[in-house]
Amino acid sequence: MRRRFAGCSCTWILAMALLFFIGSDLAPERAAEAAVAGKIRVGVIYSLTGTGAPTGKTQLDGALLAIKEVNKQGGLVVGGKRVQVEAVVRDDETKADVGIRRYRELLADGINVIVSGTFADISTALNQQAKAGDSFVMVTNGIEEKVFRKDEKAPYFLSSLGAVDAIGRICADYVAKTYKPKRVILCLPDYAYGHGAFTGAMQVFGSRYPDIKVSVVWTPVGTPDFTPYIIKIMEAKPDVVMMGQWGTDAIEIVKQAYELGLAKHTRVFFNSLNASLTLGMPPEALDGVTIGVWLYHDLSAFKDKDPATVKAVEELNAAWRAEYGAAPDVMAVYAYIGMKETLRAISLAGSTDPAKMYKALMDNPQFMSVKGPAYWRVDGRPFYTYAKFIATGKGAAERDDKWDWCHVFDAYKGEELALPLKDMGY
């Protein structure tokens, strides 16, 4: 009896020791290896319903195409084994609280690599959730610059687009230099995205162009009727109005501004638009409007200046049309870039461990993009050669198809894309 009891005790002790060993500091590494034994699961959270749906659905296309291309090439090598990548898709419904729930659900399911981000407030909330350092989060939209500060950013949080403050800085500098206005009105959405753009614009106007009188008109998210705001702008008679709405709000304000004849009273400059939004706008509403675009599928104006970047855009455009029968949408391309770089981080690290993935990108920051050569900064955002492209909207008579909505004629380069690292606390 004693011998049998002793044998059982030894077995029990060995079992407990093994459990302790697995639960020790080596557990995360073993858990990561187990997670990718057959496949790598990457969480994908976008706004597939709600105000952000027009953009979120195209973002999902971009992320899925990046995964498809990697899988077609054989997948990733992790732990000495080649594995396929699987997207686990969730809808944040354009609500920050829902986005947080989806994030937590993915972590509870053992998925700690996440690509996300349609609306800025949701991405900002995910940064807060990721501060424990238990996840690698790549958002692919613009968020307020303060999120990238060393004392604010989660340790393994990145954005393939960067800060919305840059939109304000870039567009304000372009407008001031090009049009030399005496008075400018910023018409911006009253949430994180708009606030960031406002901060960036005021940085430039206040420091470089103090003689320009600048005021702001805030519009609530989900506004069905922009008439009062547009009339207020017309009555103020600014030289330039700089608009920055997003999602369905952008579609509605462009339509209503055209119907009310805003362009007859002032020059209209739209800070940022993309194809998924312009599809909902009548062509005549964009005719002649100056627009900032992060990317466009036709960069023929740069064919002689930068053939490598033009080629990269042409190749992505061909792949996108073959897959979706459409030209790539700019926000979808940022999702594509974000997913590509996330998978590159896994490949370089040979692991899904967030710390190893982040370090791998920081140690190998350079990559080629459809915005020219780029590199990752230690604050989790990339610096692209072309900060932003400048375009004019096309009317119906100028368009070859529904994707041919603008003509890119210039590019904005400069440090305005991101503040110096020392200003970010690094």
C-alpha cells in the first residue's frame, strides 16, 4: 500500500511540477507556440455597421487581401514551421464600448495580435486597453497625436496611418502657402478625429501664419442636416473653408454644400477623402474641389519623378481590381499596409509574442510602400516619403469610371507628417 501510495505521490508531484513549469515565465512563449501550431489567428476589428461602415467594409477588404497574398506564398514560418494565417473578424458597430468588448473577446479566445481602426475614438480606446502589454495592436486609421506620446502609448500599439493632427498641419500649410487667405474657417467633426485635425491646423496657423484669421465650426457626428452650419460659413465669407468630416457625414456635407452653392461663396478644400466616400457623392459636387488624399490609384503625374512608387501603386491596383473588381480605396490600402506589416513582424520575430513583434519592426524599420519608401518610428507610426497627395475632384464628364474621381497633381512632403520624437517624449 505504501509503495503504491508513494508511486502515486511521485506522479502527482511530477504533474504539479510540470504545471508549475508551464505556468512560469516560459508559459507565454509556449502559449505562443501552441497558438500557431496549426495556424496563426489574427483578430480584425472594423466598423462593419454604423456610421463608419462605408469605410470599415473596404478596410476589411484590404486586411483580407494582405492575408490572402501571404497565404498564397506559403504562409509564415513560426517556430520552425510554415503556417497559414486566419482572420477572425469582428464588427465594432462604430461604437467604442463595442470595440472594447470585441477586443476583450479576442484576447479571451487567445488572440493577441489585432488589426483594427475605423473611427479615431475606438482606436484610442483600444490603445488604453492594450497598455498592459498583452497584445500587439495595429490600427490603420488616423488618431490624435497625443496617443503616440511615450507616456500615453501602449507598449505594442502602432498605426499604419499615424496622427490626424498631421492632416491639420499638412493641409493648413498647403492652404496658407497656396491661397494666401486672410480668413479661414475650419469645419470639423466634433470627436477625436476632428479635434486632432484642429490641433494640428492651429499649430501651423498660429506659429507660421499668425496674420491669418482662423475660426472653427464644429459639427456633431451623425448630423443629418448640415444646412445651418453651411449657411453660417457662407455668412462669415471666409477665403477658404477647410472641411474634415468622415464616414457618412462626409458624404452628406459635400452633397449639401453643393446644393447650397457653398463653392460660389468661398474656396472649398476638403482635408481628406477616399473612394468609398466619393461613391456616395454626385460627381458635380466634387468638380473643382481641392482635396487632400493619402493615396490614389493613379499617380501618373509622378511617372518620371518616382517610377518605383508609381510601379508599386500600379501593381497593387491590378491586384485589387482582380480581387474585388474595383480600384483600391485609400483607407483599405492603409489596412492592407497595416496587415502586411503585422505579418512581417510575426515573420521577423518568428513568434506572435507582442514584445518580440514590436522589437522586430523597430530593428527592421524600412519597408517599401505605395506612398514611397517608408520606415517605422519608435513611437509606433511610419514616416512615408509622400506625406499626402493633393488632388482636384473630377466632374462626370472627366471620369473614365466611378473610381476615377480625382486628379492627383502634387504631393506634400515634410516633417509635418509627425512631430519630432523629442516632442513625443522619446
